[in-house]
Amino acid sequence: MFKSLLRLLAVAVLAVPLAAAARSGSADDAPDERAAPLGGWRVGPVVTKDGAFAYCIAESKFDNGQSLVIARSRQGEINIGLGMPAAHLTKGSAWPVTVMVDDDFKRERQAVAADPDMLVIANGSDTRLFEALTHGGALAIRGPKDTIRFQLKGTGKAMPELKSCVDQGRGGKPAAPLGAVSGSSLQLPPVLKQLLAEAGFKKIGLMAASAAPVGLGPADYLWKAGGVTAGMAESRAERTRGLSDLADAVLERLRPRCAGGFTVREGESSNLPRGGFRSTEVACTAASGPTSHIAFLFELGRGGLFKQFFFEAPDSAAAARDRDAIAGVLKQVESR
């Protein structure tokens, strides 16, 4: 098992005990009980503060609000992280679980609460488990009282990429890192760090990317400033897709969370020499619960790089204020 991996996985996962996180059920839950992934898997290395290769991860968020992280060490050891924000575990507590892939693969393991909000299942150098995750259709994790099931859509591509990621890292040629760790600390890339500083953010709290609020992930980076939870993600868009199409797709992913009310207010849209911008604000009310206010900033560069920023808070003014601070800096850069 990784030396101190339980802390390193904080880059990617939060978790709750199975009894609290899952619907009651058994390993024979119907297929429609399997959580579906939101988008594809993100695969890449995690490096130390000094830039040295640490390990590789494949991570994905699911439509039940939970996350899966599959980590592979330099020695080929496999750890599975199960996550959900706002957990309340007793650090160091542990209980037996059964890890199952489809109907023909089973392992008896132990789940450990590495932190109050993180659950990790260590598996050692289990090549058969890795192959099962690569080719299987569903992963089930059964605790003393509950079973959680996840579709393994996309792992046929993600798991070979995860292995290649480790091979490259061991060879001294790691790909662009998904994150950096030093103990339990998280870090932002220099460009984003500078952007936040120029926008006037003097103190922010970094969070695991998989802790993004439901409907707003997967995020590449996540942070909190005051009462505002914010995040950023970027992707390469197809040439046929415009800014409005890309932004509307983000809003549609959020809509299912807002069963009690979904109100959209469009803000400023602008076209600058090097990219277009769109600002949008959403009042999102869950089926039962308070209303969250989310301010979005979408940017599509000429090269097809699509960036989305979100700022969520109970107060709409606070969310819009932080969004506008970022927008002001970005527009200055793009208009040069």
C-alpha cells in the first residue's frame, strides 16, 4: 500500500460511511440502481510539492453525488476511494467491505476513514482486480448494512491510461499533473493562482476537486473564499460548438439538482479579440432545502479552449461579486 496514500488521496476524494451514503440494498440491486458517471474519467499523475512523480489517479463523479477514485502506485498497488462531500467519519475507524465487479469477481477488504471526510479501500498489487475494473460493467461495494453500485462505463479506456500514466511517471516522463501534494496540502497551478491573486483573493481554502457541489462537476480545481464555493474546469471544444451551446450544456447538467426551482438570469456577453465570454446566474432550489445561488462565467477561446467558472453561495450578491472579480481580470488579458 502507498506510504501515506490515505493523505495523498485527499487530492481527489471525499467520503461517507456506506450506511449513510448508499440506499439500502444488496449486491443484487437492479441495473437502474447503478450510479451513472457524469462525463468521462480524468486520468493523470499527482506530483509532490517539488514536482516529483507520486502516483496516478483516474477519477469520475457520478449522478448520485458520489465520486470514485482509482489510484495506482509506482509498484502497481491499487487503492479505491469512495467519496461524497460533507461526511462525518471518525478518523481511523474501519469496517469490512466486499468489493465486487459484476457477478464473477469478489474481494473481501477493509475500508478505512483516513480523515473525517474520506474513505479508502486498499487492495495491494491485485492485477486481477485491475483487469476486472478494466473490463467489467459494474462495481459494487458492500458494507455491513448497504451496497453501493457504480457503472464502470469508460474504464476500458481509463484503466490502460492509468497504467501508462504510472509507466511514464516511473520513466521520468510524467504527463501534465492533475494535482500536487505535500502531506495533505492541495495546490493550484501557477496561472490560476496568479489569476486569483490579481482578482483580489488574498486567502482561499483549497478543496479536493471531487468535492464540487452536485451538478457542477467534474471540476479541475475547487476552492472556497468566505462563504463562496468556487471551481474551474476546462476542456477542448469541437469546432462546431459555440459558446452558447457549451454554456447551455453546463446549465442542463445542473438542472436535475434543482427540482424545487430552477431560475436562470442571463448577464453580460461579450466578444473580445482572443475569446468570447458569457455570464449567467442561477437560483437553484432542491426538492427539499434552501436555495443556492450560482454565478457562472463561461469563456471560449479562439483555439476552442472552453473554460467554465462557477461560484456558489447562499447569497447571490456574494457569488456574483467573486465571479465578476475573475471576469474583470480575464477580460483584461483577452483584450490585450
